[in-house]
Amino acid sequence: MSDDAGDAGATDDPEPAENISGGAAGGGEAAVFEPGDADSRAEAVVDRLGELYWQKAYGGRDGFECLVRTVLSQNTSDVASQPAHDALMDRYSGGSDDDLAESLAAADQQRLAETISAAGLYNQKSERIIALAGRICEEYGGAAGFDEFVKTGDPAEVRSALLEMNGVGPKTADCVLLFSGGRGGVFPVDTHVHRIARRMGLAPADADHEGVREALEEAVPAEKCGFGHTAMIQFGREYCQARKPACLDDPEGCPLVDLCDQVGVDPGSGTVADPAEAVSGDNRG
């Protein structure tokens, strides 16, 4: 991380703007959190990730746009979902957040599906977005009312309300809480975080996404959860990939090898297994 990355106004913020989990379009700002003496291995991992990539404070993104953007990112990559988000905003945003919610609530499903086709699963996602927009308009009076609820409501109530919405799972709800509400202590779990936390031994090998979230949020200080999430995603892309983690060929090729249990990774044989399967296999033996 550059020396001035801690300046909230720094122009060389190291997090890539195209990362849908944050960046220039994500409402976050560069910040500095002193590592100190970590109270858990999970915190030590997050501290190391912060040194390797970035430390950011999140919050400030419009709640409804954040919800739409996260739905678009489901089961696809940033490379695919980013142009879909941009096309949606170009076609349906009338200059205000409430215009966006009202436009999407009244949108033709096929036209919206065509607009967001780059994101994949566009028929399913277009139906979800239209339904969500209608619910936001009906229950909160529009995007502004929903945004206020997300930013000022009790976090547990906000999360519960989000999870009641069709197509909104724990990761989507947590992303809205983090990137819009700026809530501390929220560690969204995507496929990268789920894999890495179990592989490193930061969560039980057989933990589901919620189990991993609970383990990380308990072990990582609230103010570090946000950048822990985004930096761990980047680490998963660069070093700890699903089929070929860096340590497989060279244990010293991973900057976190000294903090990792390598559950399911065997550099000696060159094999990689899901942590749950690896532990299950050990138990059978």
C-alpha cells in the first residue's frame, strides 16, 4: 500500500475501481487502522491483508443502487456485472435515486433483461430487480426512504428486512449493510471468503457461508471487517485460487503461508480439495 493511501482524499487509492465490492464507485475511502497486537489469527490475517492490499472505511453508497448492484453481481464476475450495472444506470436512472426505483418498478422485464444481459442469469435477475424496486417504492416510499432505513435503522432489523426480500441472501444483505450503511462488524461472505477462511482454518472446515460469517465477525474487530472482506477477495483472485493456490507449487509464494492451516491443500502431492471434503476424508481414515 502506498504511503499516502491512508489519506481519505488520496487519488492513488490502491483498490481497483472496477471491484464491485468497493473502489471509487463503492462509496468507500482510504483509511488507516493500526494493526497493533492481533487478538486472534483471523485478525492477524486481516492485518496482513491490509498491508498487502488496502485499508478502507466503507459506507455512503445509495442503498437501493447498492442492492441492485449486488443482485447483478450474484453468480458472476465483476468483469461481467460492471457493464450491466452501467447499462442499467444509463437507461433507467433519471437523475435521482427515486427516479431509478420508480423506473425499475415500472420496467418491461424483457427490456431490462436485455439491458443487463452481460451479468448472466439476466431473466432471473431482471425479475428480481423489478420486484425489489416495487417493494422499495411501496414499503419505503422510494429509494430515499429505503436509504434512510439502511443507514439509520437497527442493523439486525435492516438485515432481517433485507433477507425477507426475494432474491436477497445473506451476502447481498451484508453488502448493503456494509457499502451503503457503513456498518462496522459486517463481513460479507462470498465464494472467495468462504473458501479462504476454511482453507486457512479461520472457520470450521465444514462451515456454510453463515458459519464462516459468524466466525469472522466474532474474531475480527468491527472496524476491520469491511476491508477484510474486500482484501480477502483480492487475495483469493491473486494467490488463493480454488484449484491452484500459490502455495501448491511454492509454499513461500504465498504471503500468508505462516498463518494458514492449508486445510485441503497438499503441496507434497499437488492436490487440492474442498476443506470439508478433506476433513471428512481424514475422519474416514
